[in-house]
Amino acid sequence: MNNTSTNEVSTQQGNAPESSEHTAGPRFLIIGAGMAGMLAAIKLQEAGYTNMRVYEKASELGGTWRENTYPGVACDVPSQLYSYSFAPNPEWSHFFSPGNEIEAYFKDVAARFDIMKYIQFNAEVTRLDYEEGRWHLQTEGGIKDVGDFVIAATGVLHHPSYPDIKGMDDFEGISFHSARWDNDIPLVDKRIGIIGTGSTAVQIVSALGGSVKELNVFQRTAQWVLKVENPPIDENDKKRYRENIDELRGLHDSLSRWFSDNFANAVVDADSEMVKLMEKLCVQNLEENVNDPVLREALRPNYRAACKRLVISPNFYEAIQRPGVNLITSKIDRIEKNGIRTVDGELHELDIIVYATGFHVDAFMRPMAVFGRGGESLADVWHDRPSAYLSISIPEFPNLFMLNGPNGPVGNFSLIEVAELQFDYIMQLIDQVLSGQCREISATRDALERFDEDRIEAAKKTVWVTGCRSWYLDDRGIPVAWPWTFDRFREEMAAPELSHYERV
């Protein structure tokens, strides 16, 4: 590796914008300017590594919070926990932040830490090749770059998934995925159909129920809903946080510990008392807040709470009972020019169809073409399903690291905290190269195989395998999420076990 290399960026359409700072030292290529990509840029700059470029496919930063602008969009992790530990925010308006505030927070952090100069927007990476000890990058627009390290911060929820329903192209009204919401369309006088009942659909129903002409919710599977209020944060509290940032940091740390000791650690033990308590609270929410016994039973799932990603809402059951809101449990047969026809023969006439049907959560770096040592193709390695040692490193893909990669902690806790722990771990691997201990570093095949074997065995004890189908499960029905406690994740991220890595 050449630690004094200059930039090697070129494009048929002109050079990528350069920072006056990053002309020497190891070259870092970061893919994605969402939460994790921003974190990587900030932390690298803080460590003195300014020879970097962040490649972002869109025209703005923000990741999932840039793309999801549907009515009611919010984070289901408390605001003070869904914040960078090094950038606490005393201005959150609510306990759970609305999406536009989160996007604004990321833009503010990017400006405060002066990382915009590193970001190349409208630059979707299409190919990565590891050749002669360095990574060669190409974008759709013709940019070429060469770097010593790649940090893939491509996110989990960014490739929309559409259902396989006959006649989708026949609909003559307006249709879009929830992550592609058209905010220019007035909704008040519209008949809207929502396909899906996960967290996104629940938030949309809560926001629109009773305020549009008609709202039809097409439910394939009922969801357990945990009622959690979302109070505004008192102005006196905001003032106190502004004047005492240490108190805000303490709140972040206490929330983190609460999630670890309670929710995060509970779901990996299907017999835990906390899971039983969540089940009790979900049942109580349903039975106390849905008046119509027929509707109540239609909304009652036939699996355990938290088997699917737990849906959190202060008012979904209230919203689903408002005038003009209809829950439709009959299976969809097809989509026609005027609406959705269900298998009972009824045509539900609609002006707008919203696909609140989630994302391809197994995409990660795909559809990029990535070729590692000796031309090893990531598409071939991941033919069956994606995998990475500790969700970070892939054998035969040296000096390439993932943030929030396969089999990491996902769910109802902060992916910001996950990414921060992962980045500190990654920097220890990078230091092995920069200190001259090796030129290349990547997980061994044995380490990945043992990790997967242990992960699959541990997954048998989690609540995710207690009788439901969810995006937590792979094609074999095995949970893709971290199946151990969050404390164990912290311990693993504290320092790499170098014997699990191939160092060349």
C-alpha cells in the first residue's frame, strides 16, 4: 500500500470535486452518505485521515431519512438514543423524532463537522475491483477512483420491495412505494389503499386515518402493537440540555443501557420475563382500545409479540377505528384499472395505491459488482445469502469493511450505536495495516464459518423463531439478526481477535 498516494480520481464528465486537505496518506473510499457513511467520514477526519471520498448515489445526504417522507414517518427509537454519541441534540421536539427532524439533524451534523467537502453526490458506485493491493472504484457517471480501504455504509432499508400482484401496471390511478412518496399530491379528497401493515403502514394510518376521503388498509398479517406515548419534550428540558450537554450525554447512555438490559437482550431469549411482559402489554393494548369485537379479532396476530419487528405506536388502534378507515383482510386477487379486487370478488375502488411493503433487506452492497482478491465475485460468494464475519469483514475481500452489514444487530434499537461500535472495531483492523503489521486484512473463511454455525445455533433460542414469517428470517427460516445479547456485541466490538483474520 502506498501511504503517500495522491488522489486518482477521474471521470469522462470532469473530475470529482477535491478537498484541499486530502492529498496524502491512505486513501479511504466510503460508499453512502447516510447515517453510517457520515459517521465514518467524521471519525476518519477526527483521527487525521482526510484523504477520503464519500460516494452518494442521491443528490443529498441522509439515507433512509432522505428517502422516506411519507405522512407520519418517525423513528421508533428514542430521539436521544438515535443520535451520535459525539453530537447530542438538545432540540428534539418529541421523545420519538419525526423523520424531517432526523434528516435536518444529519445535515446539521455534516455542516458542524465540516464533511460536506468529502461527499460526491449523484455518484452511484457500480463496481469495485481489488487489484494490486488497492480498491478500484467506478460510478455510473464515469468517475474512477483508487483507494487503500473501502468502508461500505450502504444501509439496510434502501432498496424498496414490491409485492408480486397481478395487474399492478393496469391501475389507472396513482401508485408508489412508501419510500417514494409523492408529497405534491393532495390527499384529502382521495380514496387511498395501503398494502402492508408493518411499522410504515401503521405510521401512515395513524397520520391519515380520518383525514382523507377513504383509507383502505389491506392486511395480510396482523401485527402486535405496543402502545408507547410520544410526548413533546418540554421547553424547560430543552433549555436545561442546552446548558448542560453532559446531562444529555448521560441520558443517551442511560437509554442505551435500558435498551440493552431490557428489550435488546430480551428478544434473544424467547422465554425471558421481558418478552412475556411485552406480550401482556400488546394484548392489553388491543383489548382495551379496539371496541368492535370483530375488528379486534381481525387485528389479533396468531404469533407471539416481538416475533416480528415490534410495532410501536401511541394511537394506531384509535386511527384504524376512525370514520372512513377500513381494514380489509380478504386476500388480494389482483389490481385492476380502478382499484384492488380481493378474492371474495369485491372491487375496492381507489385513487391512490401505496405499497408499504418494505425493502430488500438482503441487498447491502448489491447491485454493485464487487470483485475481491483474485477476482473473487461477491455475487458468487453471496449467491445463496449475504454473510460477513461479525457483520463487518468478508473473506477474500481485504481492506473492505461494512457498517451495519449482514447478521448484525437490527431491530428496535439504535443503529447509530451499532455503527459507532463497529467503526471503532474497524479502525483497529485498519491500524494493523497502517502500522505495518500487514498490507491486507480480512476475516478467514474458518472464522466466518464458525461465526455462522454459532449464530444459527443461538438463533434457535430467540423469539424470532416462535412461529411467524418476517424480514428477520432468511430463505431457510433462520434469523438474520444478531442472536446474542447486546452486551456480547459490545464485548466483540471492543477489540478484534486477530487470529480470526488473514493478514498478508
